[in-house]
Amino acid sequence: MTQAQRAVGFESKHVKCDVDEVQAVIKQHEIFFWEPFGTNTVVSKDSHLEQGGVFDRDTIYSVTVTERFSTVDFKRTKDIPNYQELRAVEAKYFPLVSQLERLGSSSLDNYATPPPKQFNWIAFLILCVIYVLPGVLYWYFKSEKYKKICAEWQALKTSLDELVSQNNQILNV
């Protein structure tokens, strides 16, 4: 049996995601010929005791923190056509996706929704009651920050869409 006849092999990958996003993550990885071969939902509970604050030092509280997430295991063969080009595109794709998620976009709608605007109306009203100028400055700086975040989101989303459309001949789309 020659080297060319031998199977190249497989590679595997383990991904942690929100419970609601499992199907979107699977669909995203299938573009790069990853096949899911296992999923798990993990519920982690941590219980501990905490002492009260300054005025109630004698009180002890039981605190339970619950974390719920899913994991997906993927595998793919290494002898797919254009394997090296596919890996190069994948190396660009997932960092872009990670940056979009950091901004607050979701894979559930293919990152089409811009990040949510984070504006604290209570702080704005308190600042306006104290004096109008701090409230106006707060509004202005929050608006400018949101414009920058939206511009960054738009650039990342455009880059992601261009990356997929330019390489759709080697991707599984």
C-alpha cells in the first residue's frame, strides 16, 4: 500500500457554547466540513456560604451559582479537497466570529443584528437633575461609543460575509 492510498486521518475539535446556540454552532462548523459526533449539556452548580455585610456580620447566607452550557465534539477527515486553503479560511473566519460575539452579536441570526445599545436612563436622569450639562455629556459620550461599536460591528460583519463569499467554492455551502 503506497502513501497516496493510505488514509490521511482525522482531526477533532471540542467547542463550548450556549445551550440555545448548539444548532447554529453545528451549522457554522459544517461549512468547514466538521461533522458533529457528540454533544453534552453541562449544568454546574457551586454552593458556598458567605458572611453578611458590615451591619449584619452574624448572618450567614447560602449562595448557589448555576452555570449551564453545551459542548459539541467535531471531527473531520484531513483528505478533503483544498484542505490547506480551507484551514486558512477557517483561521480567519472564527476570530471574526469571536469578535462579533464579543460585541454582542449572535450566531442565531448569522450576526445580522447590530450590538444592543447600552444606555443607562436612570444615570442620565440623575445627572440631568443634578445639572443638565453632565447629563448631556453622558448622553453624548454613550452615543459616540455606540457609533464606534456599530462601525466596528459593520466592518467585522462585512469582512465575514466577504470571506465566505470569496471562498464559497472550497467551503461546504
